[in-house]
Amino acid sequence: RNSISLAVAIYLSVTIALSRNPYAGLGYFMVITTVFLGVNGYHLILYMIYPIIGVILINMKEGKSRLLDRIINKAQNRT
């Protein structure tokens, strides 16, 4: 059962990423696969933070993603 659920989650996240917004696809994948993180015994802190990051990515608009890219580029240029 777990492999079927994971396959459906991967399929839906790839479909969303290809059709609309890659950040939303990644966020959806992060939120859905959190169930599998608990089953596989990952650390509790990752289990708590992973869905929050996923929800932020799902709700990110296209303009905000460009702003995020600029912030990341500036941070990389400083190092």
C-alpha cells in the first residue's frame, strides 16, 4: 500500500510541476510524503519542519519566486 501511495504522490507532484508551478509540485510532494518520513523513522525535527516548508512552496506565487531567486543569488554572490 505504501508504495502505491508514494507513486500517486510522485505522479501528482510531477503533474503539478509540469503543468503550472514547479514550486507547488515540490511543496505538494513535501507535504504528502511527510507520512512516509514518520514510517521510515526520520528525525522528529525534519518531520515537523518538512510540511511547513511544503505549504510555503505550494502557496508561493510566481512573482514571489523571482524575488526568492534574487535573494538566493545575492546570498551566493556574497560568499
